[in-house]
Amino acid sequence: MAGKIVLCRCEDVTLADLEHCVSRGYQDIEEVKRYTGFGTGPCQGKECLAAVASQLALLTDQSPAAIPPFTSRPPLAPTPLRLLARDPGAHRFADDPDSERSS
Amino acid sequence: MPTTPPPFDEEEDASRADVSGEIRLPATLEGAGPLPDRAEVVIVGGGVVGLAIAYNLARRGLADVVVIERGYLAEGASGRNGGGVRQQWSTELNIRLMQESVDLCRRFAVDLGVNVWFRQGGYLFLARTAREVARLDKNIAIQNRCGVPTRMLEPGKARDIVPELDLTGIVAAAYNPTDGILFPWPFLWGYARQAAAHGVRIFTQTPVGGLEPQKGGGYLVHTPRGAVRARRLINATGAWSPRLAQMIGVHVPTYPIRHEICSSEPLKPFLRPMVSELTSGLYCSQSMRGEIVGGVTIPGHGSTYGMGSTLEFLATYARRLVRLMPILGEIKVLRQWAGPYDQSPDGNPILGAAPGHPDFFLACGFVGHGFMMAPIVGKLYGEWLTGGEPHEIFARYTLGRFSGGAPPVPEKEDFNIG
């Protein structure tokens, strides 16, 4: 049954995947993220983190409060490169056409 | 007449999951228990270098090994790098080491029983100036002499390999089809699992609080889980190596430099090689997950252990990458992070025992390339510490070379790109 309970929809991580991960000794939420891949898809954990943390708490006999969220990574939402490329804070290298400061 | 489906057999799922055999193995990592009283070798650092050494010691019969990791496996640079594995280096010694590392990567899935998503799509280095071309030319001559099939390409030929390139300003490209990429995390789990299966004990969430030299050699390693007496100690703590060495008064002249990196939404496979331009240190590759993973080198930042992310990085990376491959403008960045390079003064690693401290071994100073060098360095360390002849790297890449110590001083490595 655990193989049919999906915890992370972006990366198809099931409860069985989490149980397997914990059985190998990988029980820190950051390890679980890396071992199962949960939270590395388009939602970056926004949908799945609470579900995984609650099940991890049950499996490792901890209170949910003892499991902090994994490090949140920018950007806040998936962002196209062309928008980022227009940010005026980009470093200018010597060969940039509008180079103001050279490297 | 409608037929009733047979009852669903939930057991089937469990038995299928069990076919991998993994579930029946004991856990790779130790639980909350105390450290053993003593160990022949204690390796500090649960990154790829420490685990590669642990695995290679154990498979050669030295299994009385304890690995101590301050946080979780892959918490440092080993879990934060781009997974590139290349042979395009500038010194013969590093080229030959990386030839062996690539061979080990090719066999890794079979030898270690884990899929590391290794893919040899080559590395394409792009030059925008005559000076950059000269640098590549010089390196290619050495690489070819070692048997690495790197060749210089006209810009048009580079576009045959990556049709998405905008060639404006590109004057030449160095291409070696046998370089590759891998997925770093499973590489560590593979080493850890096989090391543990051979008897190595791996303790995570265990910071070292102090090192106490013992009469007759070795160290008492203090941690919150108790102390372990190490006959030999290996410092494989990457950018934190100077701090561990300082505990016994040894000066390691490396320093941490933060490098940022980011990953995109997954795309259908289209990009074969790792692409890098020398001018900006821009690099990007497409992982087996389909993501575009890459970074850029922004000069002028100081040394820090801070691992924060900046908009300056993302903007600079986006600007350079969209200029080089305009079609990528529409793809979305999903996340960015940072990791520390352990910067050594001459660009080469620091290996072997510290001068005057014959039981204190170093495996650090890899300048952002410890991941690709770990397979061969781990193997050579394993051979040496189980009674084999020391490889040339243990005579050349010594800590003593920085204090005017024992020759031969290695050639400076100047191709630490990306």
C-alpha cells in the first residue's frame, strides 16, 4: 500500500520510498531530500514538505516540531533565464558589449 | 454479466520492492549510539573523498575504519557540485589521474551497485581570445601525449556538436568526447553502503570537538558521542581542513571560496557535452534528470564559509548563458545554492602525512574538483595505507611543499575552471 501513497507529486516519491530511505539510516530531512529526490521538482517542496515531514516524524518516532524544513532555495518560483539576464546587478566581464566594470 | 475483479493483492507491491535486495541489508549509517573505543583509521569528513578512502581501505582488508561526519553525508561540497568529470587538465600528473578516475566512473555502477547516472557526453571549452586559444593549445598537446583525444575545433564544428550555440565572438573550442558528468549524491551512497557492508562504521551528525595526540602515536578524537582512539587519522573535511588541522597546530594554507550554482526545470535531452567558456568560467551541462545545471565565476569575492545565494550570481549566469545559447532564455531556474571550494595556493590537492605528524594524513585542497578526483585518490590512498607502494601523488602533493619543503614541487595547475 505504501507504494501507492504519493508524498511528492513532482518527483513521484512514495511512502514506500521514504520507508526505504529511513531503513538505510538516512533520516535527516536534508538526507531524505537527497536520497529520495522529494522537493526537487517544480514546487521545490511547497506541496510535499509537510507531508514528508509528518511521515518522517512517525517513522522515526520524533515530534513533528523536531523536524525543521529543509533549506529553502531561491528563486521563490521558477523564473525564466531571460528575465534574470536583464537584472542590472549582473557582473560585466571584459568582453561584455556594455562593460562598465571589467573583470 | 459483469465480472467482479479479483481482490487486489497488496503483498505484491512489497515483494516487488524487495527484489532490489537493498531492503534486506542493514542500515548504512550508524544510529545514535556511541563511537567505538578505538579504530585503526578514523576518517573525518563524510564527503566523497573520505568515503572513497574508507571504501578502498575496507575492500583491501582494512575494515577497522570509522568515518565521522559533522552533519549529513554530502552536506559539504560533495553534495553541492556540478558533477563534471573531465580529463582536460594542464599538468600531466592531473591528466593521468583523471584518466584513471574516468575509468573508475565507467565501472562505478557495476563495482558499487548503484546507478550514478554517469554519461560521457564530452566537455566543450569555448575560447573568445587568442590568449585563451593558446592556453587550450598548450593543454591539448599535453593531453594528447597522455592519450586523451582532445582536439581543437573551428567554431562551426563546435556548433555541429551543440547546434544551439551563438558563435558570435567564439574563436575556437577544445573538445574531448570522453569527459562526462555524473549525479553526485548516489556516488556517495554507493561508497558509503559498500564501505559499511565491509565493516566500516559511519557516524553522521558527529562534529569533532578536539584532537588529543597520544603517546606512541595516533589521536584521541573527541566528539559529543564520546571519544575514539585513532591510530591514524585522515583529514578529509574539504574546505574545513585548515580548522581540523589547526586542532593539532598544523597549518594548512587552503581557504574556502564560495561558488554558486543553479538548476533548471527538466528538459528533453538535447545537450550532449558540458559547455564552458573560459572568459567567464561559465559552465553548464544537462543532467540525466534533464535539468540544466551550471554556474559562472564572479571574480573578486573574498574567502567565506557562508553558503548563501545571491541574485548577482543568478543574473550573471543568466546573462552569459542566454548570450551563448539564446534558445535557453525561456527555460526556468528552479533552484540555486552554493558550495565551498577548498582553494589551495598552487591549484593542486594536499595529500599524505603532515610534516612532523606521521599519523595525521591530509586529503584536501582540491579546488572544487575533489569529486572528480576522489575515485582515483581514494583508490591510491587505499593501496598505500594497506601496505602498497605510495603513488607519486603522495610525494608531490605534500603539505611540505608550501614551506619550502621536500622537492619535487609540482607544476602549478591553472585549469581550475567551473
